[in-house]
Amino acid sequence: MSQDNMLIFLLDNGRYRGAIIDSTEMLRLMQEKHETGVLETFALGETYTAAGLLSSMLKGKDRMIIRFECQGPIKGISVETTAEGNVRGYLMNNPIPLSKIPESLDLSDLFGPGFLSIIKFPEGSRQSFTGQVMIEYGSIAKDLAGYYTTSENTPTAFNLSVKFNKDGSIKGAGGMFIQRLPDSEILKGGDERTAEIENALVDMDSIGDSIAEGTELSEIVFNNFKIFQPDVISERSINFSCSCNRELFETYLKGLPENDRTDLADNGPFPLKTTCHNCNTVYEFSKQELRKMFSL
């Protein structure tokens, strides 16, 4: 488990809410666990950072999944976050198959046609709730902003930043998002005020570089949004943390059809290796363990 931190704040006398995250250690562990290259780390890392930010809107035992599904080489990304700030998830294609070496970290050509879904699992509810929009930009930040603005009628902007050292390791990573609260357009300047704040967010210096240089999150907020009277209201921890364990995979294997269980116990491969998509942890089962598990 890694641990970073997030500040939650209000702007413009409480008419806008936002969050800023330092996701550096979380993404370093993500890169190590998933064995991702620079391009894969960038795409998955931006989504991890966005998920960490969105955990600020959850409470109790709520969970949320950000899911991109598309026809491009990346195929998709699925990242889950909880109200406690535990983030996990994976690339559907790792490594991303490329016909040529990319000249930049622009992801637009890697997505292609597809959909962005936000799946919410409220605490105590027996069903999930899904909102979906078409992928319009092939940009994690822009497509997430588009989702909230169109699907949930909540003007939103994201700034996501992953910066690398020359050896491909992560130098600094972080992000920020800001949303206009319901009815705030009636109270103040409406769309013009929202545009001012969104422009300030998009045009600010690299958050990843600022974090790498040791700038405090609160300093980043106040330096860039001083005229909007920022008010930090809380702080949370953010982690790369997966709830998988060996017992979960044992339960899955026991649930296989009888013929499949017998075939695995007799023919292997041995050891049988099962891998968690979300954290890339491998759980191995020997022939003896399988036969005992299946009561053979």
C-alpha cells in the first residue's frame, strides 16, 4: 500500500467545490505492480489520479468505477475507488500495441470510438447506478469533464498531471478538479464565473512538476485561485490498495464447473497461476492444493 494525500476545498464563497491530490507514491507503486511502460503509466496513472479526486464525493462505504471501453489499441481502462480513498485498476491492453513509437503522450489516437461509464455503488444499495457518454476527446481529463457536464449537468473541469524522469520513473504526479455546486449560477455570475475558474485550472503550471519541486498542495491552490477565496475544508489519504486475497481466488476456482475442476486438478498447468487484474498480484496453487480444494 502507498499513501498520498488530498485536500478538499471550496471556492467563491462555497459556490464551487474542488479537490487536489498528490498521487506520486500511488502511481509509483501502480507502475511497479503492473510493470507498465511510460505510455501505459501515463494513461493508467491519469485515471488513478482522477479516481482519487472523485473519491472526495463519496461517503461511507460507497464505491465508484471509471471505465473506458473503446476500439483503439488501448481497448480500455477500468479503475475503482472507494470513499476511503483506496484506488485500484488496470489497463485492458498492457502493453498497448503500437504500430510506431509515439511522438508525444497524446492518447487521442489510442482510444478511438467508445464509451466512458461512471458506475456508482452506494452503500446499502442492492444495485449499482451507471451513467455513460461517448468518448469524445480521447483525453482522460476532457472526457471526464464532458461526462459530468452533460450526463450529470454539473459543470466540471479536471487537470491531471504525470511527469517522468529520463529513465521512465515517475518524478511527480497529481491533479485537481473543480465543480460548480447546484444553483450557484443563480447566486453569482453563472457561466462567466465558471469559465474564469475553469480557465485558471486548465492554464495553471504543471501540478506534477510543482509536486516534484516540493510545493505543498495548499500552496498550489492558493497561488492559482487566490482571487476566488479558496477555503480548504478537509484532508484525506489516498492509496493504491487492492482487496484481493488468496481466499477470493479459491472461491472462484471452487465455483468452476465440475469438468473444469477435474481437468485443472489432473492436467494443470502446475502450479496454477491466477492473477488479479486490479493489482497484478499472482496467487499460485499446486496440484496437491487443487485436489484438496476440489475434494478429489
